[in-house]
Amino acid sequence: MHNHKVINMVTETDNEIVGKNISDTLSLIGIVVIENGENKVIGRNHWVGQGLETIGSYLVGGAGDGAASNIYIGSDTATATTVSMTALASPIGTAPGTAPNTFTANYSINLSSTVPATVLYTAVWNSGTVSGTLGEVGLYVKGYTGGLSGSTYATNPGLGARMASADGTFTAFTISTTVALTVSWFVKFVYS
Amino acid sequence: MEEYNVEKASVGDFIGIRGTVKIENGEHIAIGRNHWVGQGLETIGAFLVWSGWNSGGPYGFYGAVLNWNIYIGSDTSTTTTVGMTSLVSPIGTAPGTGPNTNSYSARYYSTSTTPMVITYIATWNAGTVSGTLGEAGLYLTMNANGVTNGAYASSPGLASRLSAADGSFTAFTINTAAALTVTWTVSLVYA
């Protein structure tokens, strides 16, 4: 790749890239909704390196499981998200965190329209099963983290995206233990 | 499904998946951006929603390169739509004449925002294909039914297309005295 230059984030030759139009790029956007009695927050996630890697490794993977894994919550309010983060900063419960009582994943897509497709992950903790400050949430994914050189499948899921109060995305709150806690994580695919 | 709009955005909010295609054939060099089609989006999304792999049953989940290839076609007038599922006028019997060699590789940096780059390369030996080159397609494993049961299609499907009709490059007549190489670079970027 010597004597080449970078054009639009891709290492290429000196030729100009033409034809920028809608659908040139697929953008993955994560929006998180947290509901816990009177507490309701909405914010955008921050993708971390493992999330990007597992999505990309699918494109070079041969066989294995899908990526859907779980959602965990934590109490940290001071640690901003970085791309090298691999777990929540202060999970509630033993790491990676207290698993929700229910976790589901659903998918909505219209193959002939540019309306965004949406993957919706929903996690519900029954009332009283978690407590303390809610300052961070994490979408955990599993995939071909070693798939860059083969099709090795990671048995332990890792943090793929995070929403944190420390990023200024939402205001931390004390979990109400008398009602259920629900986290809805929307991953939207947008043609752009 | 409920919809939400959140205005705040900063680096890391988005992952953008972009494809850039380079075609080399003797004196001809063309570079352009691909257009993703619905099937391409669907198969990536299915990976995100599917959680298991039933190795003993009829339904398995597979990565995108279990079955993959690059095909070329001669169409110069049909713009890409998200509903497109194959090349318009493939060179050879549909889905097209397979390349003599193909390979893929990936580059990733776990601790920086440097894009992850995946490169798919297909080469047709001199004289194995001819005619007008007006379109190219990246075909990937289709976990099209993975939304509900993880079934995959045994034949790859069109995930992304580069076409002269979209204005992405200028069609040319294939030089049969030289090899033809298509390099499809997919980058995942933080945005």
C-alpha cells in the first residue's frame, strides 16, 4: 500500500471516486430507551471496537452463531466511552452484569424500500431484581472476533455498544425497585 | 415498531459501511462507490438478530463468505434499486461467469478509530470473459430467512452493485488480452 493515498477513508490509488448517491453507505445507528417507572431516558449509543469488529467479521466469517447476546446495566457515571472499551465500567451484579429476566431480538425490514431496517433488542428486569444507580448500559454481542484470519467464534460475548451518562447521553438515576426496568435498544440500518 | 429520533450525535454514534470498487483490465482502470441493495442490508441485519446456530438441523447461520463471489455484467442503462437481487445482464450464465480466482482479507485495529477494511478480490484470466463491462456485483451468503429461523440460501445473493448506469464508472469493452481484476473494498468507519 506504499505510494498510495487515502480517499474517503479507503486506501486507494489516485483515481477519483465518483457516483456518490443514496445507498452508497449503510449506516448503523443505535438508539436506547430506558423505562423504569417514572424514569424514562432516550439516547444514542456509542459503538466500541468490538462492535465494529464483530459486524465486520461477519463479512469474512464462514460459520458460527449470530451476534445477538444480551444487555447489561451498570452504575458508572464518570467513564466516557472509548473504542477500546470491552465491558461496562461498573456492572450491576457480577461481571458482565445481572442478566435481564427476559431478552428478545426482533427484526423489521422492507426489502424493496429505503425505509430503515430496524433490529430491536429488548431486555426486562423484573421489579426488585436490580438496584442502585443506573449510569450506563451495554449491548453485548458475540461473533467472529478471530474471523479475520479464519472463522473462530468468540464464545464469550463482549461489549459492542454502550450508552453512558458520562458521555452526556442521559442523566443517571436511581433504579426504582418497585417496578420493572426495561431497556429497548434499536439498531437502525439507514441508506445514506 | 416504535420510532424515536434523537438529535445528539458525536463520533461513535454511527458505524458506516461503505464499499469502493476498483476494476483493472489492461489499460482500463475504473473506481467507484458501490450501492447496497436490500438483500445486503438484510443479511447483515440478520446476523445481528440471530443468536444461535443449529448445526444439526436444517437451519444454520453462516458468515457472509460461506458462499460468496463477484460477478460482472454488461448492462449500462439500469440504475441500482434496493429491490434488485441480481445483476441485470450477467456475462455468462446467471449469476455470471465466475472468476478464475477469488480471495478476501481483513484489517482491523481494535484500539483506534481507524476503519476496519475488508477486501474481496476476483480475477478472470485473459480471454475468459468478453464484451461490455457495465456492472459488477458482490454476492454474499444470504441469511435471508435468519430473521425468523436462521435458514441460509445455498447460493449467494447480490448484496451490493457497482454500475455504469448509476454514474459510478464509465463502461468499457473488456480487453481479452489482459486479465480482469475486481477489487471490492468494504470499510466500516466510525462516524
